[in-house]
Amino acid sequence: MLSIDLSGKRAFVAGIADDRGYGWAIAKALAEAGAYICVGVWPPMRGLFERALRSGRLDTRLPGGGELYFEKVYSMDAMYDHPADVTPEVQRQRGFENARNFTIHETAMAMKRDFGEGCMDVLVHSLANAPEVRKPLLATTRKGYLHAISASTYSLVGMVQHFAPLMRMGGSIMALSYLAAERVVPGYGGGMPSAKAALENDVRVLAYEAGREYGLRVNAISPGPLGSRAAKAIGTVDVMLDYYRKNSPLAEANTADEVGSTAAFLASNLASGITGVTLYVDKGYHCMGMLPEHVEATAP
Ligand code: NAD
């Protein structure tokens, strides 16, 4: 019988701060399949996250019984690669005053110190940030646009550079994209569509380079909308959810758990032939050319 078995494997999931986002659902699915889970939390969210975890406010129950348990929680800001990138100005920002060793390189070195060489099998990039995400492109500043690209796209490149050398052959890297990479989504701005388009392209190039150099696979998952903390900040997610329910082939919105199980599949040997793809988990919304709500509204 085919089954997803990740026992003995270790995953690093970057981009978790609560139990409402895709990163959390992915961590749960990987844990359910037997993997050890380490997380990278953005420094300003770490205190909040650890308090919520300790107080039992986060839903750690695994569907098959058992609890989601984190082997180690690290602070990581994916905007910074090396300690020299962290200027005194960065360190003075709110939420960073007491944060230390949070660059991508330092986080990877901390994992190596904690678990040794060849300690990882799965790397998940489930993060994005664009300060001007509510602004249309015509109003987006250069600074806001470049911030979106740095936090949401180059962050994957930096993570692969620093974490891939710690990963065992056959390991799996994945990043979360969105349909706005290839179609216009009004209300999703600030350079984020360009960041996702570049992310999907980098996934293909990294699939080739990390495949040849380390024997790793690199894929993107492109899910539909979810009412996560980040999506709520954009402001249009409830409208999007309703729109997907009305217009997707399966006439409902995808769940976070469906994205989690897709990630578990991509992490497993069952997906050993899959690399360089963007896999939609959106109940088929991406393939629509004409929307049913318009057809139904005009039906005789
Ligand atoms: P989320 O809020 O759960 O996750 C985003 C995470 O990014 C947060 O934990 C935040 O702390 C972290 N983060 C922000 N800036 C960071 C930085 N500089 N360094 C490290 N971490 C940083 O929200 P989510 O919606 O689950 O987002 C996860 C991924 O899914 C993102 O790539 C997002 O674009 C993608 N996605 C989301 C949706 C949606 O509708 N929610 C749809 C498609 C794709």
C-alpha cells in the first residue's frame, strides 16, 4: 500500500507565527507523516508565537492523534543573509531590540550546530512581506517594490544557498506562490505579483542548480486564498474566498490542510520525479477562462 512516510526526516519550516497560515498546516502534515519539525519565526513575532504555544492557544492536535511538537524554534528574518547585513538601524526596529543571530546564515549554522551535518530533508519557504501590498502598481514606490522582492523572493534564494548544504540527497524544497504571478488580481499590489512571478521562475532555476549540485528537488505550491494573518492584512481575502467558492470547478475554497498534504506528498519519495513545477491547490480555479457566476447570471 502506498503511504507518505517521512519518519526520520527533519524539516525546517520558515514563516510560522500562529496556527492560521499555510506554514502551520504544512508543519502539521509533515509531522503527521512522521517528520521532525523545526521552525523559523520572524523576530518581531517570536515572543507572541512562543506565548501562544506555551499557553495551549494554538491547535497542535494532529488528525491521526498525537500533537505537533517543534524540535527547535529559531528566530529568522529572511531579509538578511549575513550578520554584516544587520545594521544598527535594523537592530533598533520594533521587535528586533533583543533579537540576535537571526540572519539566514546564522539560522542555518545554528541548525548545523544543533543537529550536525546532513541534518535536514525538507525546507519550506512559507513567507512573504510587502509593506505596500494594498497599493496598486501605479502607486507603488521603488522602496516598497524592492522590499517585496527582497522579503518574498530573494529570501528563497538565500535560504537555498545556506540550507541546501545541510540537506541530505533526495531532499525537497518548496515555496508558496500565488496565481497573481501570472494573472491580474486587483487589490494584490505593492510589487507582490512580480515577487511571486520571480519566485516561480527562481523555483525552476533552483530546481536545476540545486538538483545538479545537491540532488535536491525544488517546487512551488500555488494555493487559493486563506484567511491567514498575512492575507487579512491585504483586506480582500473574504471577498476572494467567496469568489473562489462561486467560480472554481469544485465550487469551494481549498483548505489549509489540503496544502499541508500536498506539501507532505512533495516532501516524500512518492514525488521523487517532480521538480521545478508550480502545483496549484486551488480547487481548479486557475484553469477557468470564463466565470460561472457570469454565465449563471445571464442564463435564460
Ligand atoms: P502567514 O501570516 O501565516 O505567513 C506569513 C509569514 O511570513 C508570517 O509568519 C510572518 O511572520 C512571516 N514573515 C514576514 N516577513 C518575514 C521575514 N522578513 N522573514 C521571515 N518571516 C517573515 O500567512 P500565509 O497567508 O499563510 O502566507 C504563507 C505563504 O503563503 C506566503 O508566501 C503567501 O504569499 C502564500 N499564499 C497565501 C495565500 C493566502 O490567501 N493566505 C494565497 C496564496 C499564497
